[in-house]
Amino acid sequence: MKVNGPNHTNFNPYKKQVQKQSEMKEIQSQKDKIEISQQAKRMQDSEKADPARQKLVNDIKMEVDAGNYQKDAKSTAKKMLDFWTNKS
């Protein structure tokens, strides 16, 4: 019977290290990937401002900047009450 000592020829102390390095290279070579679903794309499109509403907002901004914007306090209060009373 033949018994090999601690320095037998089949033993490679660096084998695990080389194997770990190759595994790390494989992991690092993988790239992250992102995909946006069709539903998310539709949601993004629906968030775009309506052109008619955007024109109204721009008109009000111009009036405010020019100092010509007149607010109707009674109308504003009525709309606020209507909103909060019809909410429930």
C-alpha cells in the first residue's frame, strides 16, 4: 500500500482561489437590465398635460405676472365647499 504525504501531486492549494476568481468574473460580466411594461408606458403618457388645460394654466400665469388676475372669493369658496361635501 502506498500512502502519500502532505505534498502529494494531486493537491493544488491555489485551485480554490482560481476557481473563486473565475466565478467572480462570471458574476461581474452579467449586466443589469431594465424593461418598462406597456402599462407603465401608458401611465407615463396619461400623465402628460392636456393641451387645453396647459393653455388655461399659462393664461392664468400671465395674468398673475401682469397683476391683472382677479379672483372671485365667493366662487372659490363655493367650489371648495362643493368639493369637500361631495367627497364622501
